[in-house]
Amino acid sequence: MADIESLSEAMKAISVSTELVEEELKPHLDVLLNLLLEKKALLKKGTAEKIVSSGVLPILAQVLRKKSPLTSQVTLMVAEMAREAAVRERCIEAGLVTALVPLLNSPDQDQLLHTGRAIGRICFENAVQQTQLVENGVIPRLVAIMQQYPENDPLVNVCLLALCNLADVDAAREALVEVGVAEVLTYQLKRAPDAERRHLILEVLGSLGESDALKLQFVEAGVPEALSEMIRTLQGGSDTHDLCSIKVASNLIVTLLLGDESMQKCFGEGTGMVYQDVLSWLQSANTELQLSGALAVANFARNDSNCVKMLDLGVVPRILDLLEQHVAEGDVSVQHAGLSALRNLAIPASNKVRMLEDGVTERIRTLLRSDMPPVQFKLLGTLRMMVDGQEEAASVLGKDEVLLARVMEWCEAKDHAGVRGEANRLLAALIRHSRNPEVIHTVIKADGVQHLISMATSEHVIMQNEALVALAIASAIDIEAVQEPFRDADLLPTLQKMLDDPVVAVEVKFSALGLICSLANSSMLREQITSLNLRNTLSKLSAHTSTKLAKQADTVMAVLSETA
């Protein structure tokens, strides 16, 4: 009861004060502050709400604006009150935030600490207030405080928390580009005394790393190297906090590598510390590091010169070793990332030849047994990239009955359109790049013709053209072998429907006409052309607005007349 009475008396005395005399106010403020700092929950409960309801907040705001010897005490009092979410809106309405912001320029470190805590708590999860804080210039001040007092851990912590809360405000990121935040965060990351501080800095870096301008600043300030060094220090342990730090830090490095310029700086022609560490992650026992390592390699392999250099430095065997670790009951994400890296590395033509010579296709074929659609999708895409422009590779894979049997299964993947599309594209690629009669016979034997015809009616123009070109090559190489499967699969009626459809793209119709030219070499298919009255369709196309298509239609009619 005594505490309740003293609280009431103190609030009453403050509320009637007009002169803000220090000697009069201080004893009453002491009473309120002591109750707010009370460790016993029962005594402390409801104190903040009672103070707010008493109407003293405007007087506290006046004290703060006056910058008297009471300022530090009142600031601490506001910080303690603002622990309670229920009073924060009233603090804003009373003008406490606008009164507190100028105090961030104080030379007194305790005052800065109380001010930072008060503002942070009042504006927590309040987007409007946070935006106003940024507009009022708190960002440069927060960074300046960390630059001035880098060893004051409680004060640095408050500034980092504030940056963490403000990092999603666009204007805050723009302001941070101008104030050298990268150097401050790098320094604090290197001296982080515990897991809590590490996580806080990593969270700030993660939020700010989405900005391209800051991404480059972080790389120039050595953030990736600091993260890499931190990972090296924490590796090998089993502490959950350390493992979490490793995961977040390695993910952050992968994110920083998304910027072209920042990625190139970290690569350092293959000698950069970050690149070297990334390679070691591929051989780590930590699955999270393996995943980040594979993703980072894929990010480094975004231009031809890097890809060639990486192959010279022996990255491919490391990725293959990693993939083989995860074939049976392995991590799907790691397999997916590893295949993405291989696919990127295989883009330069010179790399394709070398990777084939190193037996890459044989080693990744072990993944054919995977039941995971993401792995199947990436595997198909990687194989397609490997055979692109490579006649020998396409011939070897195209004659592989085990591979083709699996590809046929995936061509029918009803629940995964991506896998189905990639399987069909690989099938077409094997014919297009091998131009090999044996491959065509193997595809026919595996019942692949129907899939190519279905692919020709895809909604994607690129897939339609790939299928039509593959069918045209097959008919040009061995019309005798393909004529019956083509007839049984209703290829010509499908082509006629495409030519009659006004929605089908001109380039697709052009490819379809080229295929019909090849089909005219078969007497069996010529009979079907006649029975379908395909000439009527062709004569309509002769008047098409596209002169190129019209000319192609005329050419096909001339060929049909010659072969009649």
C-alpha cells in the first residue's frame, strides 16, 4: 500500500509542476523510476500504465526538451516504461519520440544508451514511426555512435538493434549507403563477443545485403572475408548457436555473390580467400555448408572466364564427390545445388568437351534413380546442357537404353510440369545434336516419338520448335524407320491442326512446313497428306501476311507436286 500511495503522490506532484524545478521534481521522479526498476513483479506490475494515465507524459517531454540535469533520469524512466507495449502509442502522442531524437547527439554515453533504448522500444514494430525516425536523420547518428564508441558493447548493441528494426525501410538503406556502415559492421563482426551479438550483426547484414549498392560496399569492406573467417573459427563444434551462425553466415555469403561486381571481387581469379573457403565447404561434414558451397560455386560460374578458370582449378571432381555422397537418402537441396553448379560450368563450349572427357555424364547418371522432382529437373537440364553442340556426347547418351527408359518415365510426369518439360527437351536435344541413326532407332524403340509430337503442341514456342526440328532431322536421316511411328502417332493431323490454328506462332508454322517437306519423301506419308487434303491448308498459307511463311508454303506445295 505504501508503494501505491507514494506512486500516486509522486504522479500528482509532477502533474501540477509548472516550473520544472530540478529540486522539486527529482525526488518524485526517483519514486517513479525506482518502482519501474523494481524486480518484484507484483510491485512493478501496472506501474507504467498508471504513470501514463496520470497525464505526466507531456511534462516529461518538456524536461527532455529543456536538457536539464534531469534529462538522463527521465530518459531512463521513459525507456523502462516503454518495455510495456500498451503505453507506447501514448508516449508517441505525448511527443516523447521527437523530444528524444535530439538527445542522440549527446556526448554522454549513458545518455545515449538510455535514449537509444527508449526510442527503440517506443517505435518497435511501428512502421510509421520508424519511417519518421529515418526522415529525422537517426541513421547517420546511429552509425556515428558505433564509430565513436566501438568498444561500448551495451551501446553498440542498442544501435545494432535499432538498425535491425529500421533495415526494411527503403529510405534507411539509402541513408546507410552514404555513411560507411559496412566498415562499422565488419569491425563489430570480427570482435563479436558472443552468439547473441553475432546473430544480431548477421541479421542486420542479411537485411541490408538485399541492396545492390550496400552489397558492393560490404564486399569492399571485407564482410565476406570476415564471415568466412568466422565460419572457420566455429567449424567442428556441436553448439547449436554456433551451427546457426554458420548457416546464416554461409547463406549471407551466397547472397552477396549475387551481385556481379561483388562476386568477381570475391573470386579474385580463383585465388580469393572466399572462393578458396567455399571450395572447402564442399568437403565439409556440415550439410548446410555443403549446400552453401554448391550454391556459391553456381554463383561464381556466371561468366565464361570464371567457368574456364574454375575447371582449370579442379572444381568439378569436388562437386561430383559431393553429389555422390547424397545419391542414396541424400539431401535434395544439396543435389539440386550441385547440379546447378555443374550446369553453369558446362555452358562454355570448351568446358563441355573437358567435362565429357572427365566422365561427368557417367558419374551424374547415378542420380537417375532419384525420386525427387527437384533433382530430376536439374539432372535433365544439366544433361541437356552437356550435349548442347556435342555430337559425340549426344550419341553416347542417345543410345543409352537405361537412360532413355528413365527419360520416358519423366516425359509422363503428370505431377511435375517442369520435369516433364525438361525430359522432352532432352529427348529432342539428343536427336538434334547427335544426328545419329542409331539414336533415332533407340528413341523409336523407347516409344519416344509420341512424346516429341506432344511436345510440338506445347504452349512454349521454344519447345515446339525444338520438337519440330528433332522430328525433321529424324525424318531426313531415316524416313523408312520413322514413317510408321509417325503415322501411328498422328503426326500429320497434328501438324495440319497447328497450321490451321491462327494462334500458333509464325516461326512454329515455318518449322512445321519444313518437317512436312521431309515427310513428303515417304510414299506412306504422302498418301496421308493427300487424304488429309493438306494442300488446301498450304494454299491458305500462301496468302499469309508473313512473306517468309507464305514462301515456305509455296515451296512445300512445289515439293508435293514433284513427289506426286
